Amino acid sequence: MAAFVELDRIALRYGGEESGTLALLDTTLNVKEGEFVAVVGPSGCGKSTLMKVVAGLWPQSAGTAIVAGREVSGPLSIVGMAFQAPTQLPWRNVIDNVMLPLEIVQPHRSQLRAKRAMYVQKAQDLLSLVGLKGFDTKFPWQLSGGMQQRAQICRALIHEPKLLMLDEPFGALDMFTREELWNVMQEVVMDRKPTVILVTHDLREAVYLADRVVVMSARPGRMIHERIVPFPRKRTLEDTYKPEFAEIVQDLRNHISMAREQAA
Amino acid sequence: MASMDTAPAAPAIPARRARRTPIFGSRRNLERALPWMVVIGIFLFWEVTVRVFSIPDFILPSPTAIWESYLRWQPAILDNAGQTLFTTVFGFAIAIVFGLALGVAIGSSTLVYNGLYPILIGFNAIPKVAVVPILIIWFGIGTVPAVITAFLISFFPIVVNVATGIATVEPELRDVLRALGAKSRDIVLKVGLPRAMPYFFASLKVAITVAFVGSILAETIGSNKGIGKLMVVASSRFDTPLVFAGLLVTAFMGVAMYVIANWFETRMTGWATRGMTQNQQAGM
């Protein structure tokens, strides 16, 4: 089966040809349809840059990026993104924030007016899926950080993207909220079955959520190691204390330490 | 047990509240009353000073003398104030339309920004006093130069603020929309403009007050009607109380327009001033 996301020897340099920063070099990554891949690596290794290449926000300097069988040449509307910052619009209430992509992505854009009730129902379903039922008319600044991130996940999903890109969406949350949202994310994945690329610096998070974890080297980033996570879903937080789980986290950590030493 | 614990605490709360707010009932009422108290205080101080030192009217008229002068000349003052209000609001309205359009253009395109900003700065540096005679040569003495001066002086703060609001959209927010395939027009409409609204309304409050400066400036230099003209005529007759009556009427109009702008601001951009209103909701 052909990969849904195919990155072949991607290089990306910010700024000028000579003086610019080389963020990615020879980065190769394949993600199958419906697969959940986590990308981990030392800070500044170009994880977020990788996301931007896949989403079509930054053109790569070399190599090819293919998503859903088509070469990436610009932003793709089949992608849903969530970031570390909640990036909610403060003048819109939760449901209007969640429905924002529908005002942009076709064919929803032209149908929104006619089928509004259907779309509102869809947004409400998503909100209950992530545990935000009843908060639809609240404004983002009336919500806690964790709730804003739940709303952001809904916004990333509302236009039914085939590919979900998560750029450290739980990074700014406290430990308890974070673990709670892992479970929310797992619910979402089991319910909607999107292809997911998650960028994170939290190894437990990566192993808990992903089918496969990929380790990137220090800048310029490329893939240096990968581990399949064999645990079946639905996983529970107790699983994270099992020795098999700890062994994978330990293995990933060693590779990242090695990558950091090589860079230093 | 629980009721015994809370029983002695209960009367303490009303007692504390009563001690903290003796006259105005609540802090909010005090905040509302404060501007009026300051104004009344200033006028009282003014009246007393003038009387105690027996300052002659043509140097500094007392508030009561100004009031008498206002009552005496009321029809003329209101007629001229109406003219000034008209030219100011007219010029201000053009400034809103023009300033908003130019602000969006400058804020959303670095090309337009680089091209126009130096010229705008240079233009704004020109004292408008120097422009009025030219306007009078072009359009003759009357309403038009006052409207144009009010416009010229008040559009700049609007342009700068709207441009700033649009240009400072967070990159992540832009990425969220760009990743969905949004065109730059979508980004300006969905994010840039709403985000610039608090900046826009803040600039309106500045712009409306300087618009008065513009039209009165034009009226003082050359016109046949308006508060500016009235004050020129009055001062040439050493009728200082009438000059002051004109000043105070202008100040009153300025405050009134500010209040209107402020009302629109709180109605339309309540989300941006949430810090001030949140205290009332904090109890929940």
C-alpha cells in the first residue's frame, strides 16, 4: 500500500542560500493512511519545520513531498492543524471558532449558509467528543488552557481532514490536563481514524498515542531511529507504567541523548 | 457543626461592606461620580480664585460670567457650534472611510506599506495651519476648508492604528488559516479586521478630538461661520467671557463625541477590554 504522506530526502534552508539556517537535511518519512506517527527530537531539530513542509506552508529547498498522491505545492485543505498556542479568535465564541475552517475550505464554504444546522450539529458532536458539551457559547478567554486546546482540536477536525497535524498541542499544559487530553486524543483517533503526525518533545506522550515513533537528529534534522509501538488501543494511563512501555521510552531517550551529544 | 462554624462569620461580611462604601453605595458609583466631582471642583476653584483676587473679566472671566455670556449669546453660539459640529463630523466621517481603507491596505501588504508609509509620515509632519490658506485659495472661504482640515488632521491616527492591528496578527493564527488554503483576503476579513477593531476604536477617540482642532483651526484662519470664527470676533472685541464660552462649548462637544465613540467601542469590542469587565463575573 502506498504511503499517504511521503517525504523523500527533504532539505529546507531558512533565509539566504549560504547564510541561512539549514533546518532539515535528507529527511525521509513515510506515513500510511490511518497511521499515527509521532516525531520526537531534541529542541530546535526542525520538527515544526517538517510540519510546515507537509502542510504546504513552507516550500522545501530540495527533495519531494507527496501527500495523498499529489506533490505538495501549497497549503492543502485536507489538513487540519493544531498548535501549542490555542490560537482561538477572542471575538468568536467556542462554536464559531470551531466552525472557522468551514468558512474557508470548499465545499463547506459555499454550503455553510444553506446547511448551517447540519454543520452546527457536527460541531456540537465534536465538542461533546472532547468533553466541551455546553461550552459552545463561551468565549475562549473564559476557558482554561486545557479547554481551549480541546476547542482547538475540534477546530482541526471540523472539516474532516484526512491528515491531522499536531504541533506540540499539549506542550503548554500541566501534567494532569495533558494526560487527560491524551485520552481525549485517543478517543478522537479511534472515532475518526485520521492519519496523524504529532510533533512533541514528550516521549511518554509519543509512545502513549502513536503507532510508530520517529526520532529526529539535532539540526539539520533527519530521521535517525524509529520504534513501532505494539500496544493495542484502547490504551490506558496504567499502561504507561508497564516495563514494556518504559523500555520503549528509555530507548527513545537514549537516541535523543546521542543526537544531542553529536550536535554539541 | 458546620452551621456553628459559619454563624459568627456571617454578620462580619455586611459589616465590612458597610465600612468600605459609606457614601456611594459601591465602587462603581464612585467611579461614575468621580469625573463630575472633578469638573465641579475645578469650576469651584476657578470661581473662588477669580473672586478672591478680583481678576478682571477681560483677563480671566469667572465661570458665572462665562455662563452669563453664554446665556446672552446663546442663539449665536449654538448656531456657530452647529456649523463646527457639522464640519467636524463630516471631515471625521471621511477620515473613517479613508483611514480604514488605507489602514487595511497598508497593514496587509508590505509592498503598500513600504511605498506609502514615508509619504504619510511626511504629510503628517506638515502643520495643518500651513495648509489652510492653500485650501482657502482653492475652495474659497466657507465650509469646505474646515471639512478638509478636520479630515486631514484626523485620518492619520486611524490609518496608523488600523494598519498596526492588521500587521500584528499572530503568525500562528495566520498559519491556521493559511494551512486551510485561505487567501490573503480571507485572512484580512476573518482575522485582520476583527483584530484591528480595538485599535480602530481607540484611534477614533483620538481622531474625533483632533478633528475639532482641525475645523476650528480652519475657521479661525478664514471663514464666515463656526466656533472658531466666533472666538476670533469675540477676542477682537476683548469679549473674553464669550471666547471662553466658545471654548467650553467646544470642549463639551468634544466630550460628547468621545462618549459616543466610547459607547461604540464597548459595544463592538467588549472581548478586548475583558480585563475591566471580568471582575464582575469573577464570582461565578
